[in-house]
Amino acid sequence: MAQKYPEELLSLIAHLKKLPGVGTRTAERFSFEVLSWPQDELETLSKILNTIRAKIPPCPECGCLTNAGACRFCDLTLRDPSQLCILASARDVFAIEETKMYRGLYHVVEHLLSPLDGRHAHQLKVERIDERIAKNRVREVILAFDSTLEGDTTALYLKNHLSASNVPVTRLAFGLPVGSQLESIDGGTLSRALKGRQSF
């Protein structure tokens, strides 16, 4: 791409390429599309990007996205505290919620283990998981990670760590396609995987 575009446009393209699945050609197409928008739409987008993290921060307790300072996923009048579902992304919480089969608590670890990418065990902050298990008297921990090498590695690490707590650990049924991501699984398949979770 070199210097065929103005510097500001190159910067926009470079930032758009950071989005998952967006390569150079797609980023170029998106950039030129954005340039064609009316000024008021550009200002609206800019405002959204500037405030979105402040308006929907992660819950300090579970890691799910919140609004107005309240976390509906931690509300014990609505949730079953005896179950704790551990996931790698706040986005995956909504996929599980859509199945309407799970009413327990959630815990987002934010990263799957991948030493080559600089994501190590201490970043899982397992002490927070231990505290929540004890505080809520959890009777089942469900590991709901992507069916990938990183997901399997993280699940095995947590299983070994949690073995001392004597709390049963289950994992989503392996009917999920290998290498799949929870967000891309249809609701029926995810529902069956949740219902058919297995001891792990």
C-alpha cells in the first residue's frame, strides 16, 4: 500500500485491520465507505467509540458487561448461585443466555492460555474464581470455552486447579465442532452442548 493513500487514510486502514477477519482489502473498502458518510454520522460514530467503554464497563465481580452500574448477571434474585459458568469472553455470555437453559452465575477470565502469545496462568486470576466458589457455595463449575487448543489447555489447567475444591467440574459436550467459536454456533447446537455437558 506504501504511500498511495494520504497518511490519515492509511492510519484508518491500519486501525480497521486490527478487527478480527479484516484484511487490507476489506479495511480499504471500509475506509472509503466511512469517508462517504455525512459528517453527522461520522461524529455519532466518534462519540460512540469515545464513550462505549465507560458506558458498558465489565462487572468487577464476574467480568460480564454492565450498564448503569448494575450487573444483572450477579443478581442473586434472578440467578442460581450454585452453578458457575466460566468463559473466555463477555460476548460468549450472551450466546449462553440465548439458549435459555442456564440460570447460574458467570465468570469471564478474559484470556485463554497461550504462552506463545504471552497469555500465562497468572492472568487467569484463579483466586477470584476460588473466592466466588466459596462465597456462593457453588456446587458445579461449567467450563465453556471454544473447542480449540487454547480452550482445551485452559480447561485442563482450571480442572486441575479446581480439583482441590471438590466441586464437580463439567465441560460443554464435545458435539461442538473442533476449532469452533461459541459465538458462531447455532442456538440449537449450543443448547444441546450445554444440556449434555460432561464431567471433566
